[in-house]
Amino acid sequence: MELWFAAHGRTLYALAGGGERAGWVANIRREPAVEVLVGGARLAGRGRVVAGGDEDALARRLLLEKYQPGHGGDLTRWSRESLPVAIDLHT
């Protein structure tokens, strides 16, 4: 599955447009241990839903800044209404 994400330190952030209904969010809730493939590198981490606060705002800002310029459409609603999810990569 392809997933839009933005990195901040050792954390990857993604926004689930389907919110809690998204299958991958349900999978993370059921089993937080995940592997992601980024640029050919297989990385292990732990996924979690971000619950408000500064980290929620950070995730939304990072994704909007990364994808809005080249997308050609307005992603403001997507960035505002989607569910932020973090993947904390193991060191």
C-alpha cells in the first residue's frame, strides 16, 4: 500500500482520510508493530494514532506543506479532517 507521509526526526506522520474506518488504522490499533519501506529501506517501528495537541498540529502541517505545492489541488480540507497517525521508528 502506498501512503503519503512526512518525516520529523525518527517519526513518520501520515493522515488517514478514512479516519478510524481506514483498514491500516485498524491494523495499527490491533498490532502497533509495523514495518515500512521507504526508499528501498525496510524500517521497523511502532504505530499509534495521534490524539490532539501540538503533535496533531505538527502532523497536519508537515503533510500539507509536503504535498500541497505539487498536488495541484487544495488539500486543506484533507489536512484538517483526516486522522493523524505516527510511526515511531526504532533506532
